[in-house]
Amino acid sequence: MAEKIFPYNQLLEFTRNVFEKIGCPPEQAKTASRALLSADLRGIDSHGVARLSGYVRLWEVKRVNATPNIRIIHETPSTAVVDGDSGLGLVIAPFAMQIAIEKAKAVGTGWVSVQHSNHFGIAAHHAMMALEHDMIGIAMTNASPLVAPTFSIDKMLGTNPICVAAPAGTEPPFVADLATTTAANGKLEILQRKNLDTPTGWVQDKEGNPSHDANILKKGGALLPLGGDREHGSHKGYALGAVVDIFSALLSGANYAPWVPPFPAYVPMPAQQPGKGIGHFFGAMRIDAFRPATDFKQSMDHWIQGFRNAKTVSGEEKVLVPGDPEREFEILRFKNGVPILDAVVNDLEALAEKFSISFL
Amino acid sequence: MAEKIFPYNQLLEFTRNVFEKIGCPPEQAKTASRALLSADLRGIDSHGVARLSGYVRLWEVKRVNATPNIRIIHETPSTAVVDGDSGLGLVIAPFAMQIAIEKAKAVGTGWVSVQHSNHFGIAAHHAMMALEHDMIGIAMTNASPLVAPTFSIDKMLGTNPICVAAPAGTEPPFVADLATTTAANGKLEILQRKNLDTPTGWVQDKEGNPSHDANILKKGGALLPLGGDREHGSHKGYALGAVVDIFSALLSGANYAPWVPPFPAYVPMPAQQPGKGIGHFFGAMRIDAFRPATDFKQSMDHWIQGFRNAKTVSGEEKVLVPGDPEREFEILRFKNGVPILDAVVNDLEALAEKFSISFL
């Protein structure tokens, strides 16, 4: 798996150019490229620039609208439903999160459910928008059905991630961003490239038997909810994924469960469409709607330091706080550049050629 | 493990009597006994009347205040912080949930963080209060530190459960109520009584090694976050438990992390007390703050039926929807009575004698 290192700004600029070439207004192209590249910076390589050609293909088959009329279709003082008009989730999500933040400024909290969207990149990028306002940020989304609930062969849910970001004082913020499956699809892709088996509890085959085959999804298999099997709590991972689906799609009128549109443009849309596009859910809670922000942040510092100083099991250097690994990636890659696999570089070069723009 | 069957109403009446005997006002005794007994009805035997003598002991050592001044100490249109004045969590939680519901009526959603409380029974009882108002209900709580985060030997979190309840139309409601650990403590107690080992990924010993000993908590061991170990996603269970702690205690000013007061009255309070009592968090979201409730409930029915009709793995009869097993218990036990272990019966008889009330 050869790779090359590219400066973050070069990748950002290229991505912005591509989004402009498919017709995104300049401001939206900027928003989308920042959202997409935040994944590469934070070490979530599966959700970053590696997906750029995928978004372009969705636009080519007219499943992404480059000039959407993103708007609120219903609201109360603390809630809104946003219609994304089939735009890029990378643009719709920051729009919706901003509404949640404005509502939190006005009445303490804001909650926005989104219909008619597409994949929004990583949840953390959107949830973290709340931090500079001394708010807790929440972001979640449903996704293409790849996950079999406990006792099911059918794939009924996506990896349905949840992110919660909370500000601290002198410590960096707490940022928990997790798929509600034992392992996300990106982890399988890494094993596929290395020709390795998966651990127990990650996937099952098309008959629902436990499997260790990293390629099993291509053979009719499924990802498993966090917990793996019933004895290890998979009904909990399933329930959490279901909650994400309900908040993101049932509250907004988006597609849900096995009827969520697939990300790959070559996979046909489900015959049944009970809603519109895919769904997201965002929340913002103003800290001082509960307690003075300085008190909260002081407690967060104490909390974080408590975990960092916990005694570790033999062989482990330290107990991590959610968000630590991603923040370390972010600092390093912003400074030293982002490693891109050769296969992805080829993909980006093909995009450069298609749109007559320079990549290097 | 011999057991006897008691009618629900008899247990409820007895529990109400005991709460009155320790000085609870009659209305609060009624609220508390209903909350406690809902666990027995729903099959969560570890959290029901089996804990009644534990609550009494907390009152005896003056850690439970039978006549608390439960009040809002801060609020905005969509939020509140409640000071439980060291009362029974079984009383404070319904009080706080009711505030969340009232705020949701006014501005779409309501969010209440609680300090200075005690254990509140099962989360589902409180979250489900929202259902009759066509709202989604959310309840969570922190708890005594029994859980070691990923890579930690120290026990830094409680089993920190989350419940989300959402109404449906012709189908029964969706009710996900889950500890953020692979298995809750009650599951260990069942294995202890049967003299059985735990499956892999439930507990570790005092040095952080994997263990199968159902009695390991008494030997310095710990429960493990949902996922079990890093390879199986325990950092996700840990992150979810941490979110519960932040919402319940850091937002309210309750104790958090390893400083949460223990439930057993004989366990000394932690030397350090960074907050007050234990913390809870409640939410209510009015469905029609997002979308007409009839549309939502129709979609929920379709969603639920989709899961129920999913193809099952060999040997399993059906795919369950979160809340199904507890609802089946509730129907059966309300009709046929609640089985109580002989050890618990002895406990209740001792209470009857102590307070000169009749049990049978």
C-alpha cells in the first residue's frame, strides 16, 4: 500500500476546485471541502478525500444537486426540520448545525432533523461547530444499510454514527465520535488491503453465521452492531443505531432502515422510498443554560485529568479521553501533510483530468 | 433459587407503606413505589423491590432525605437544572421528567439535568412518561463507579444507562433502555447465584486481565464498557458512558466519574466530593415540533414492522424491536404476579417487622 504525502492546503484547494467544477456555489464548495478534508486531518481516511470521486459520481447520476435550495420547512423555538433539496450533506450539515446553534442562543438548546440529504462526511466536524460557542454539540446520521440487527440476516441499518463534543477549559475538548457497529466499514477496508481476517464479532456471512472474512460484505454478509452478538450486548448497539435512525429520519421525513439510499452511485436506489434522501440529526446545548460555563469547564478539566491519570493495564501507556487520537492526527497532519494511498491519488488525478484542473 | 409469586398490587402497596414509614409524604411514596415496581414488572429484577431495603439503609445513614425540597435552581425556556435535595431518585426523576415535558409543550423540547439525587430505578419508567404526550422521552443517570474504561484498571464510571422511548401508532412504542456496559451488574448477580462463569468481555480482574469470574467485582475487578475490549469497540461503550456522566453530572453540578456516591449504604462515601449527590439527565421532544405526530407514528409502525419481518438467523424465531422483551414481562407479570426470590422475600419480611406493617 504505497502512499504519498500531500500538504493539507493543497488537498483542500483541489477539493474546492472539484466541487466548483460540478457547479457548487463558491461558498458551498469551500464549506464542503473543509468538511470532507476534516476526516483526512483527523485520521478517518475512509471518509475524506478518498470519497471525493464518489460524490462526483453521485452528481453525475443526478443524485446530488450542486445548487440546492436548503431551507427550514418546519420549526419551533427549539427545533427545526431542514429540507436539504438533495444537496451535498457536506453543505447541508453545517447549515443545519448553525440553526441548532442559533436556537440554543435563543432558548437554551436547538435540535434540527434533516431530510433529503446525502452523506455528510464525519459527524465530529459538525458537532464541533458548537464548541466555540461554549455549547455541547451533537451530530448523527443514518446511512446505507450494511448492518444486521441482533438475530437478523437482513441488513436493516447503517453504521449510524453519533458524535458528542463538549468544551473543556485548559484541556482540549471531549469529542466522542463513534459508529454504532463493532467496527466501521473503513476498518474492513484496511484489513482487505492487508489481506487480513477480521476479529470475531465484526461481521457475519449471508446466512448469519459468524465470519472473519474482511470481504464478506461483497458476498452478502453484514456488519454487526456494537457488541457483536447477543451475549456480548449486540442488542445495545442495535438499539443505539435504531435511535440514530429514528432521530435522523423518522423525525424529519427522510428514508430509514433498509430504504436509505446507498452511497455508491452504481448501486441502484431501493425500489421503495418511504421518505426523502438520507437523514441527519443535530443538537446544540448552551452550557450556561444549565450552569456557568466556567464552572462546567473547570469540572471537565478535572474529569479529563482524572481519566488521563487512571492506572493503566500492563502494556498500555495511558488511558485515552475520547477525541485524543483524532486530535493527535490533526496536529501532525496539518503540520506534516496527509498521506494518500496511491489508489486514491490515481482517483484524484482522474478527477483533475476530467475537470481540466491541476492536481499537483 | 426458590421464589414465590406475589401480586403486583400487593408489592406496590407494601412498598408504598415502607416509603411512608421512613417519612415520605404520601404522594411521593406513591410515585416512588410505582417507579421502583416498574422494574419488577418489566423483568429488571435487580432494580426493583429487591433494592427496597437498600433504599431504607441509605435513609438510615442519612444519605436519603425523605422530605426533600426538590426545586429548579436554574432554567431557560428549553432547559432546567433541578436540585433533588438528597431525596429518593425515584421521586426526583419523575419531577424532573415532568419539567422536561412542560418545556417541550412550550418550546418544542425540554432538557433537565439533575444534581443532588440518589439512584432512580430504571431509566425506562421515566423516559416513557413522554409517550402519552406524543413526545420522545430520554432518561439517563450516572452511577457508582464499577466500570474500567478501555486500558484502565481504575473503575472510573458507572454502568450509566440510557433510555430512549418513542411512540408508534398501532404498534407498541419503541423503548431502548441499556447500560453502556457489555452486561449490567444484575446479570452478574444471576450468574453468581447459579455459580456460573461470565462470557468473555464482561469483566476484568483487579490487574486488568480478562476474567470469567462472576464474583470478580468483590475481588477488586471491574465491569467492562460495551464492546469488552479495544478490538471489539470498548472505547465506544466507554465514550457513551462518559457522555451520560457529562450530561447527568457535569451539566448539573452532581458528582461524576469515580466520585459518584456508592449505592450500598455500608460502602463509605468517596473522600473527595466534587459535586452534589448523583446526577441524571432527562429530555422530551414533542414529535409535532418536527413533523405531524400521525405521520411520525405511521412511519414508526412501518419501521417496526420492517424489523419484525426481517429474515432471522437459523435457530432464532424473530428479530426483536427494543422494548419487546420488557413489554412481554410487563403484560405477564401484571396479570400473573411477580416472582420474588426467597432471599428477597426474607428481606421484605424483615422490613415488615422493622416497621410493624404486614407483608402478606
